[in-house]
Amino acid sequence: MLKGYLLAVRKSSHVFLAVIKALFLRELNMRMSTGRIGLFWTFFEPFAQVGMFVLIRVAIIGKGAGSNYDFAVFMASGFIAFNVFRNVLGTSAGAFIANKALFTYRQVKPIDTIISRLLVEIFISSIIIILFLFIGFIVGSEIKPENMVLVAAGYFWLIIFSFAMGLLVAIGNTFFLSIGKIVSIMSFGLMIFSGVFYPMESIPIEAQEILIYNPLIHFMEMIHANYIYELDDGFVDYIYMLKWTITPLFVAMWLYVRLEKKIISL
């Protein structure tokens, strides 16, 4: 009996991995086959964002003024982290609707499409990080992180949080299409209030007291503090981050289990 159970579990895991692999290659091919301009912009956009804001800062404050750390490194680490969240949220919103035809195959579950899109974003972001590190090494920038393990942990934690929020948005957008549009608009505005451009210590206390309720602030502060020697994680509330990760993940999985059949049948 135990042997039969283990074989069934192994077979199910093989099917799941095969489905994820197929969906991952499908999504990656769609991202990479949008033409040379689309492919170029996928990797060039983060560099353009960082370059633009660094130039604005230099023009307003002056080179090397206003901070005792490498602002380009600060911007790069923040933009990459926020873009992971924004892209996962954006691609997850329409994942169930866009892949509805695949649900006729019994092996493909709606949640598989979210996981595959998440893996594509991780893959692309990893390439962008490597490119940033390479360019930083070429130009002689201080790119070595203070604590690489905690920086990686911050990104991994952010990915789990992004998955939870993305699954919630995907479920909501399946039944109410306006949710996806609202999230798309809000995600761009959210960048301003998520500590991508500034450390919390540099803004007024009144603003700190408001922005501290944004969970993304804590992720950005954690990543920046463990990447840049001159910054610390004094504003990071790890318990608050844990609550904002576990609660949406639990709610999203509970809703998905209850609504999976409806999502497939719509």
C-alpha cells in the first residue's frame, strides 16, 4: 500500500513538473518572440529607469551630494525588486483568462499558469541582475553587497509575497475584470510610495509614519540595508512582513481551492 502511495505521489509530481516546464517554455517563448524591440526593451527598461533617475538626481543635487552611498546601486537594487513585484502582479492578473483554453487538459490547473509566469519573471530578473553586476564591475562601481545571503533572502521573500498577491488578483480578475485594470494603474503609482527612490531615514518623520504601513517599504528597506553598508534595517518590521506574506497567501490558496472548478468552467 505504501509503495502504491509513493508511486502515485511520484507520478503526480512528475505530471506537475512537466506541466510547469511546458508552460514556462511557452510563456518564455511568448516574451522573447515579441520582436527585437520587445526583447530589447525587456532587458533595457530597468537600465533606462535607473539611468534616468540617476541623471535627474545629479542634475538637481549634484554628483556625489546628498548621500554617502552609491545612489546608482541603491536605485538598481530597488528597481529590480519593485519590478519583480509589479511584473508578477501584472502578468498574474490575466493568467487565468489568457490560458483558459489550456484548462480543457486535465493535467493543467489554473494555478500552474501563475507559477510558470512567476518563474519567467524570476528568470528574466536573474539575467538583469547579472547584467547590472557585470556593468557595475566594468565601470568600477561598489557593487559588492554587505550581506549577500540576506539580500537573496529579501528577494526570495518578496517573490513569495508577490505570488500571494498575484494569485489574489488573478482570482479576483477572473470574476471582476475591472480589478486587473485597477491594479495595473495602482502598481505604477505605488512605486513612488515604496522606497524605490529614497531610504526611509531621508524623509520627514510625518511621511515615515504613513509610509511604514506599506509592506513594500519593508522589503525595499531590507534589501537596501543588507546591500549597502551605509544603510541599516532600523525601519524594517519583520513580523509585519511575515503577516503580510502569510495572510494573503492563506486567503489566496483558500479561495483558489474553493473556486478552482468555477475558474475552469467560466
